Amino acid sequence: MKRIIVDMFGADGGPEIVVRGAARALAAQKEYDIVLAGSSLIAQIVLQEEAARMKLDPADLMPRVSLIETNSFVTNREDPRNMVKERNDTSMILALEALKNDEKIKAMVTAGSTGCALVGSCFHLGLEKGLLQPALGSALPKEGGGYVLLLDCGSNLEPKPKEMEQYARLGANLVRNAYGVSQPVVGLLNVGTEPGKGTEVLKEAFEKIDAAAEKNSYTFAGNIEGGDILSGRYDVVVCDGFSGNVIIKGFESVGLLAAKFADPSAKTESDDYHRQIDDPYNQAVDNGNEGAAQIRRFFDYNSQAGAIFLGTKKIIIKAHGAATEDTICSCILQAMNLDRGRE
């Protein structure tokens, strides 16, 4: 049986959030089992509770979960290099080692420190030849349906032109395999659409991405502006990690604000942190306002899964630190879909 390994620690809401999400992902499909890296005591208690909430027999759920015992975890306050080199007993590092060594484990999900996950993937898992560090991509919903992959979203704040060309190739490969887009359209984020716009790095990146397009079976659409990202015309948008991180967080905040404008009486995510399993998009709090519900569904990062590490030898999904049960469940199901795309 294929498996997904999940780092229990790192989510702001605690390990219970992660275990609940894992239980929901198990209940949603029969193809993959789950490995949890963390406290077996917490895992067993929460799994029993969640099985009861979902009206499932625990005997059907528990055998599909295995555990790697540890109570040690990384935090966002610690130097990722020290954590990776000196603390091999943390849930994240143990999960990475299991991902590397167990061929049945196809992917990993973590809500822990992005920096530690990035450094750890280099030291403990390994990257594709020629890459110095993985790229972090975020699949954003686009106009007309489907997703546009924005990368990098925070891994490399100042990538070199060659690295941005690699992002284009990695992104095109992912949307081709995972989303079935035979000839992905790639755009380069810039301050204008005309060739020759932007910094010297962007000008050189333009040339490299354009030159590599035919060899890597994607269509290069040239420079695009920020307002075009969700237009539906592009499958991959390449940018530096600083810009990408600002963009995705800006989209999230604008979406939640737009939903609030559509229905001022609607609760925010913080008002309803633990959403019910039978109402995964929290539609009930929109008071029947379908417009507000649609906006919430479109922009809500807690139902849109997580960021994807590109260039690692196996799949890693980075969940938002503010993840809910829905987020973790979506990330695990996303990891399964990406694995299916690799087959």
C-alpha cells in the first residue's frame, strides 16, 4: 500500500489539527495510507475522536495509520541549518528520512518551518541534478477554472536567471503531469509586458526561458503583469521568491476582504477556526449569500491545499502555518494527486 507521511508538528493550531486532517484524508480514499511523525499518544486519542465525529468504526481507520514516535520538533525561531544538522530527532527530519528511505512513502506534508523544510530537503532527501535548492510553487485558482502555478513563492528571494529558467521547466512539467496540460503556457512576472522591461536579472531570465521553451515543451508568453496572473491565460508564472510570497499573501487577504464586502455579516476564518466536516467551505456563515460563498471558496487558502516543493526527488507539500483540518486534508489529497501524475 502506498503511503503519505505527515509531520504532526508545526501547525499553529497544534498537532491535533494535523491528525484530524489526516483522518479526513484517509476517510476520503482507500488508495493511500498515512504515516504520522510525532506523538503516538496524541495521534491515537485524536484519531479515535475523529473517527467518532465522522461516524466511522475506529477499527477501519486505525490499521491504516503507522507512527514514527518523537516529541521533538522544529520552530520558526531557530536557524534551519542548525536544526537540520544537529537535531535529527525532530518530527520533520524523521519524516524526511522516512520519505527518502521507504519506497512505499510517496510524499510528505508538513506545516512546519519553511526554512527547515527547504534546507532539510537538500540535506536529507536530495534534489534534481543542477539545482541548488528547491523552488516553492503555489497553485492558485484561475479564471475559468483550473490552476496557475506561481513560483517561486519564498524559497529563493533573489534567484539567478538560470534558476528562473529552471523554474519554468519544473513548473511546466508539474502542470503537464498533474493537471494534464499538454503544452503549458509560461509567463514571466514583470513591471510591463514589453520585451526589455525590468531589471537586468529579468531581462536575462526572459532570454533563457524563451530559448528553453521548445526543448522543454512549453509556450513562453513573455512578460506578464501582476493583474494577469489569475486571468486564465497562463499555466505557470515565474517570479522571484520575494515577489511570489507577497503576491500569494496579498491574494489571500484581498479575497477574504472581498467576501466580507459581499456579506458584512459573514464570519471570518478566525471566527470559525474549527469548521465542521459536513460544511468544509463554511458556507453556512455566508447566510445564503452565494456571491460571498463563491469568493470565499476561490481565495480560501485553507481549502486550497499547500505550496509544492519543485526539484526535490520526492513530493513535499508545505501547508500554511495557520492550517486547519481542511488544509491538512487538502494537502494530503494534493500529494496523492501529484504522485498519481508521476506514474
